[in-house]
Amino acid sequence: MPRPLDIACLQTRPMPDFAQALDEAMPLANSAATAGADILFLPEYCGGLKTDGPRVTPPSAPEGAHPFLQAMQEFAAKRQVWINLGSIAVDGPDGKIINRGYMLDDNGGIRGSYDKIHMFDIQLSETEIYRESACVSAGNKAVIHDTPFARIGHTICYDLRFPDLFRQLAQAGAEIIICPAAFTRKTGEAHWHVLNRARAIETTRFVISPCAIGPVPGGGESYGHSLVVDPWGEVISDGGTLPGVVQARIDLDKVAETERRIPSLGHDRPYTLTNDTKRNVA
């Protein structure tokens, strides 16, 4: 029997404050809920994103009084829809912020959260430099959200480049792995599609990756192309380069079907790494 799930990625533009972020997200959320989506997926820093030179400086607030989080909780309860907030900036205990994603149920309750593990500290050119760790505290726990529809592993943006995280989430029972992002345009053009497809193929899981689109206030640009990739690595939906809603219906039975065909998650073997350069060859 097929296990259909209607999903929607909201491809929003980066906004400099909570109010504008809500003005951007709410019409898309309404459209997706009206179209019958069971779960809405939003990008990384969907509650607001700015940069200041190499620093990422999104608007932040305490978790218990976060305007974007509270508004989305109210929306989820009103429309009776599950929502994954890819991530928002939450005040941390050490003067830094936390890049934290949330799973909200259809009563507006918080069912789980994930703090981004891998920090985006890179230098793409002499002028394009990012140092997320300068103002963000990294997480250290992998997270799977239990929902009525599926078990969903949560990653965020730069985590996409760390396949072992995805493998462990799949081996722990995740049927879907999400990677909400604000991927840069430069790295997106080079790597976004191939990395998402690779993670799906390696894990034999659905990969759902809502990505912000357009210029980031303060500098930089997000790539868009929110993706839904099936366990065989085929792209089901691609959000392109404009804000909007990416709707898709997936069949969760394809996870078990694909794993039966290629059961690589159960084929791990122990090994050691050796340096063989000193070996004598006759």
C-alpha cells in the first residue's frame, strides 16, 4: 500500500527583521496549507537573515519570546498543519546565537528542535568570506523528529557536506532527511543539486531541502532551487529562482523499496587506515 505524504517547501527571500520575514512567509504558508500540504518546510534563517562582512547577523530573540516562532505556532494551530521551521536565530547563553530549527505539530506545540552542528566558516574569494562561528554556537546532537507521517532527520545547510551525519540519521530510522538552507549562490551553482542527490542515494531516503532565494541584506545571495529528492536520487521538485511554494506528493513506501534494492546501510564493515608508503616492493 502506498504511503502518500503531501509536502510543501516555502522558498522565501532573506529578510532583515522578524516583521518582514513574517510578511514574506505567511502568504506562502497560507497558500501551501490551502493546497492541502500535511507538512510545511521553511529554509534556514527563515525568521530573518543579515550579514555584516564575514559575520552572519540574523535578528534573534529568546526562544520563549521569539516573534517568528510564536507566530508560526499560532498559524500551525489555526490551520492544523505541521510546520518545520528550518532554522531561526535564538539567543544563546554565551552572548552568541543558536542556529536552531523546530518541528511544530498541528496544535502549535514544539515537538523537537535541532541546533546546527557544522559552522559555515569558509573563504570563497578574497572578498566573499563567511565566519558563522564568530557569532553562532554550534550544536552537538543529531536529531530525528517523530511525526504521525514519518521519522524526519533534521540537518541545516552546511551539514549537507558531511555525509556521515546523514548516514547515521538514516541508520537510526529516519525516512526523510531535511536540509533547510540559505546556500550561497556561488556554492549552490556548483554543488547544491549534486550534494542533495548524493545524500539521497547514499542513504536511500527522501531528502527535502527548502532553500532561501535572493540577495541577503548586508551582502551575499541565496541560491534557491528548493529540492525534493527521492531515495533513488531523482529530483521530484525544484523551486527554481523565484520565491514561492514547492509542492510535492511523495510515497514513503519508496524508502523500504529502495533499501531492499540497495541495502548499503547494513553493509558497514570495520577497517583501519594505514600508511602504505613504506612498503617494500620487490
